[in-house]
Amino acid sequence: MTEPPIAALPSEPLPAVLPAEPFADVKALAAAAVDAARDEILGLSHLIHANPEPAFEEVRAAAWVAEAVGRHGYVVEHPAGSLATAVRGRLTGGLGADGPRIGVLAEYDALPGLGHGCGHNTMASSGVGAAIALAAVRDRWAGEVVFLGTPAEERGSGKEIMLREGLFDGLDAALLFHPCDRNHVEIAPLASEDVDVVFTGLQSHAASEPWEGRNALDAMIALFVSVGLWRQGLPPHCRVHGIIQEGGTAANIIPDRTRAWFMIRSAEQPYYEVMKARFRQLCEAAALVAGVTVEIEFSGASSTMKHNRTLAARWVANADAYGIADEGMDQSSGSTDMANVSWAMPAIHPDLAITDMPTPGHSIEFRDAAGRPRADRTVLLASTLVAQTALDLLLDPALVRDAWREFRGEE
Ligand SMILES: [Zn+2]
Ligand SMILES: [Zn+2]
């Protein structure tokens, strides 16, 4: 893998604009704080981009993120909970602790064999950037900002683990930006889970007595063929895809063990359960075909998303001040554990473009885009908009109540 290009620092500042009301004066101070810290914020983005670490192994990224928020006055727990690469930083407002508690999130895991093909370096740095901005205007708000460094989004649903461990307890809202090639505050992620499939057979000489073996690769091929046929009968909102991670060790040995990593997904949570049951049947049928045994392990579930229009409206207004027009609901979502958070509290997971060209995620092109000056501008913009949306909430407890009323379906 070649190293992606790294943009030269120092960076360009964001254009100075009049932030959206209400609280435009405090929001302008937050924007100025992002600008003052822009080399620190972008340095972090490039450092993480150049040192990609996969899910649960984000050791350096988590340490850099923890160190950065600690430098700006946050009381840091690292690790936070059971995950070695989870971080929590807390900062109480200068006007007192009695007020809204707002979660500012960050992700930093990369993709195996690709690097930051999802651009999570921009999420880590902009989460830190928003935390820095909110610390800089601390004297203007009451309540608490809780920075959460959340590992393992690409595999394993780190946020679900952190939710279960109580690390989100007491929060009034959760905010997290994601890089994209378009601008959307509303996304529609698919319910999703990872599936490990292991077929176990029996080795034998592939030429002299193949009939003495039981071929675990035959089962794997039968499974992939079945999945291919199954796709015709799946509704368009479903996805199933996988790779073979172990396919045998030598052509002259009947493989006794094969392993695949699948993901199954659906835009409809109830239909997802139907898919899951069917996928299990296909695995068992493939094992039967080849006369081998199968182990199936589901993990890292993420859900569909509960969108919060109250929070989204403030994001859109804040973004509009910077000339960002929302393009409506993102029709091409993958999956995210931020969706799990959205069922625990009001949450938004807005997309901002880091490139002006149509660029698919999880690609070399997107990875390289995440390290360019165009992405740097978006990192500064995302830092600013997350901080400004957090300020809308911190400075207006009635907005927090509205977000919760919508969340509970009481409006
Ligand atoms: Zn991502
Ligand atoms: Zn991704």
C-alpha cells in the first residue's frame, strides 16, 4: 500500500461568516477558537490518516485524541470502560454544572488493507476540534460537554458496547459528523451485523484418496452460490456481501477448514430478522451439501436510525450560514453504530462533503481525499458546526426539551 498524499500545513482558515442566530456572538467565538487551533486540529487529522489502525486496535489514535482533549481542560478517562481504545473527556461549564449534557463524538478506526477509506481521521480531528471550541467558550455556558472517542465503527459496534457500559448515561444529545461527497443531515443507515462462518471438514490427499476427506471449501462455494441466488429474492433495501478469509492451505489437500466474513443488512429492522434466519439456513444447507459442520457467529449489530428533526434543523441553519445547502436524506447509506446511539437519546450524524467529485466511500479515492486540503477545510467546518450546534443546546435548555419530546413521540 502506498502512503496517501499528505497536505502541506499550515492550512487555510475558513472564511469568516456571521453564524446563524440564536447565540451568533458565542458561535462566532467558537469559530474563532477552531481557527486559532486549526494547525493542532489538522495536524491530528493528518497524523491519524498516515497511521491507520483497524477496529479495536486504534491504540495511537485514541492516545492522541485523549491527549488533545486533556490539553484543553477535559478530565479524561482512557481507557473508558472495557474498550482499551475508548476515550471519555468531561468538561463542566463555567456557569455551573447544572445544564444540558451534550455528547461530542469522534471515531478513528480504519479499514483493513485500505487505511482511512472511510475518512475517520476527519471525524477524530473534528470531534476534538469541536471539544476545543466548546472549552474556549466555557465561560458562556452551563452544563457539561462529554467528549466520547468511540472505537470500532467499521466492525464491532464500539458505541453499542459503550452504551451498554453506561458511558453515554445522562447525555441529552449526541453529535457526530461523517465525511461524504455530499451534504446531508439526515441519513438512513441499514440494520447490519457481521457474521463469521466457519466450515469444518476432514483433510485427505486431494488426488490419491479424496473420497476419504470432507471438503470445507465445497461448503463455502455452495454458500456463496446460495447467497448469489438468494439476492434475486431479496427486496432492494437488503444487502448481503462477504469475503473468504480462509480457503484451504494447499491444492493437494482437501481443505478441512474454511472461514468467511459476511455482512447482512436491511433498511427495515423487522425484515433484518427474516434475513438473519434465512442466512443461517443457507449456511446449514451448504454444510449438508459438503458433509461438513458449520459454526455461525453474529456480532457487532447496528440498527436503523431514529432521526431527530429538532437537532437537524439547528445543524442545517448553522451550516447554511457557511453556504452549505442540505441535499435531503442520504439515499445511499451503509450502516453505523451511531444509529444505536440514536435510539438512546436525540442524535444526529450529518454528512459533509470532503470532495467535490462523486467519490464512493471505502475506496482508495475516498482515502486519498480524506488527506487533502479540501478535506481539511471540512474538518474545520465540521469542528465549527458541531460546536455551534452543541451551543444551541447548551444555551437553550428548552431546545433540549423539544428534542426529547420529539424523541419520545410526544409532539
Ligand atoms: Zn465511516
Ligand atoms: Zn465506513
